[in-house]
Amino acid sequence: MVVRFAWPSLKSVLHVDPIFAATSALPSGAAAPAVAAGPETLPPPFTISALVTETRLDSWLALGLVLAAGLYLYGVHRLRARGDRWPVTRTIFFLGPGLGGIALVTVTGLHAYDTALLSVHMVQHMVLSMVAPIFLALGAPMTLALRTLPQRPRKRLLAIVHSRIARVYSFPLVAFAIFVVNPFVLYFTDLYRYTLEHAWAHELVHAHFIMTGCVFFWPLLGLDPLPGRWPYPARALLMLLSVPFHTVLGLTIMQSSTLFGGDWYPSLRLGWADPWDDQVLAGGILWAGGEFVSVTMLAVLVAQWVRQSEREARRIDRELDRQEARERAAGSPA
């Protein structure tokens, strides 16, 4: 199987859809289909093999993922070189489901369908805003940076973490409001159609999904030290409150009598996909996937809570043992 990278100049030479090629012959002033992107962006019928053949390695996001992975691994190497320990699970979480999850939906061939199928866009939405940020937080990159950076950059990072802006956006209620409101603003306004028509806006939405997920999940599940972090019972309650949101949004999309994006998807005239059926599938993905991820992460939070309670109990036991030893020593004859 030959991997076909999505270089625009190459695809425009090798693939021209006849339906869209016909638009070049339209008379002057005639209305063209509402597809801002060129015909070279139309993907072939969705198959598993297309995830490989439509792989793209020329995006800014791919470069950012490689850079982030390199910096993380360099930090781990520096720790081990000086004899310090870094949990392997953190590295696996950060590089695997974290950065790897982002790459799976933005660098592989799946990206070729994110403006052609609403269901694929919803998969991206789920991974970028709910799955990848959780594992990035569990990788504790901030802790790694604070343990490996020189003194001046470390002070700057601490200043950013403890800044007023960081405190406001990382406050759980603010992060929860952003996490819940953003999808409704995107899908129920003309903003979503705008992101379909402009590639730069669509890429910006991807980055926004990642940032929104990090802002929400980092204070709840992250292992990095953050100022003003809530106790575990309050965090569990907030996580529980986020579950119905995906149900409401998913069911609304499934039952909607209008197509999201207006006439964008019908104008593509994909003979192998029906926009209405795909929209129902997209809502189902958001509904079922959102509930599964939320409940799973609630279980992870409870497990962290139990481990923290066990550590606190062991600390109290050690302190009581030391206090008892001091009392025995004080009561013994000289």
C-alpha cells in the first residue's frame, strides 16, 4: 500500500472530482457550490485504508506534536541522567493516548474527512477535548519541566502558573462553564459553517478543543501542582455534573430538523455518504462517547481520591508512631 501524503499541489494534479471540475465551466456570475476549499480536498469513500493513504505530515500541528514529544523525552532523559526517577506510566500516558491521540485524529487520514463528515468531526471533538487532555494531564509535564528547567525559566513558568489569568481560567467553575458552553456556541451559530469554509479557522478550532479540555481536566485529574485546587469530593461532583451535558448535546444533534453547516455537506455531493444519516451518527457518537469518557474519568478520579486517602492515613500513622516513640523516650529513666 502506498501512502499518499496530502500535499496540495500533488493532489490537485492526481485527483480532480468531475462534479467539481464542472464548476470551472460555469458561466460568468453563475453560483458555484458552497465549497470554499478546492476539489482537491474531497476525500475518497471512507475506508480503514484511507487512514493511511490520506496521512498528512505537513501541518503545523504535526510539527508541534513532534516538538512536544521531543521536549518531554529530553526532560525524562535529564532526570534519569542525574539519577532521579520518573514514573514510566506518566511517559506512556503523555506520549501514547495524549499526544498520540491528537495525532490519530489530526495527522492520519482521518483529518481528510473532518470537513466532509460531521461524524468524523465529532470523533475529533471527543478525542481533542476529552480524551487527549486527560492523558496529557496524567503525564504531569509541568512537574517534569519544573524539575529539569534552569532556574530562570523555572521561575518564569512558576510566575505563569501562579498568575491571575491562570488562576481565573483554571478555577473549576470557570473551566466547567467554558467546557460546557463552547460546543453550543460552535454548533448552534454560524461559526461552525465559517470553520468549514476556512481551513485556518478549522485548525484553530482543533487547538481550541485541546486547550478547553486541558483547562477543564487539568485541575480535576492532573498530577501537576496547581494553585487553589479543589478537594476530591468537589471535583467528583463537578465531573458528575458534566455527564448530562453530552447527552443533551448529542440528542439535540440527533433530533435536529436542520443540517449543521447549512448546505455545506449536501453541496459536496458525496455519493457514498448521506448528510442526514451522518448527522444522526455524529450525535450518537457525542452522546455515547461523552457519557463513557465522563463515567470512566469519574472512576479515575475516585481511584485517585482513594490513593490520596491511603497516603494520608499512612502519613498520620507514621506521625503517631514518632510521637509515641518520643513519649516513651521522655518517660524512660535517665
